[in-house]
Amino acid sequence: MKTYIPKNSEINRKWYILDAKNKTLGRIATKIADKLRGKDKPNFTPNMDTGDFVVVINSEKIKLTGEKINQKKYYRHSGYPGALKEKPVKKLLEEKPTNVLERAVKGMLPKNKLRNKFMQKLKLYAGEEHPHEAQKPEKIEV
């Protein structure tokens, strides 16, 4: 028996919309990562992009459990000695509210060439409005 590999013409992509208001960061990020990869589809193949588009609204109103809002920090380094910068989640949510969810989803995707393709299909918006009404996205719950 041969292994089934879907062709690009056989992959039909859907659009989904997800409201992140009062949802936990990790739970919503895993749901998004699975939809972007296409793991819920019967024709899932790990080395191909078989996933769907995901639109996330109200990403500024996401919640974190416990004391993560005060204790969790994101780090970045320029490569120069002593250039480690850290930023708490609370400050990052005020400045760039979509960045927290974007980093969480990006960390859950495979670390290879497909990650950029998956991230291009993720559309994050801080408020209620989004310009993807023409695609008729289906609503999904977490």
C-alpha cells in the first residue's frame, strides 16, 4: 500500500475567525497552531503546508493565568556582549498586543522552512474590526 501525498491542487483552504477575548494564551495558541498546520484534516502531511487561514480578533484582551502577567518576560539579544534586553508581558501587551500571541503560536510551530508559510496565514488584530469579511470566515471556539 502506498502512502498518500496530497497534491497542491487537492488542498482546499478555509478561513476561520477566533475571538481571543478572555481566553487563555496557551490554549488559544495551540488551537491556532493546529489549524495553521492542518493537523485536524485527514490529508495532513508533516512536510507540506495543508493548513487553513486563521483570523484572530481582540488579541489585546487575552488573559494569562497565575502571576504570569507580572513575572513572565520576553528576551532578545543583538549578538553583542551585554546586549540582552528583557521586556515583561504586561508592558508588551500595552505596546504591541498582537505580539504576545504571535510569539506563542510561532513557538508551537516546527522550526523549519514551513514556519514562515504558516505564520503568513495568521492574521492578528487587536480590536474587533478586520478586513477579511469577503473570505467568509467560519467561527471556531476554544
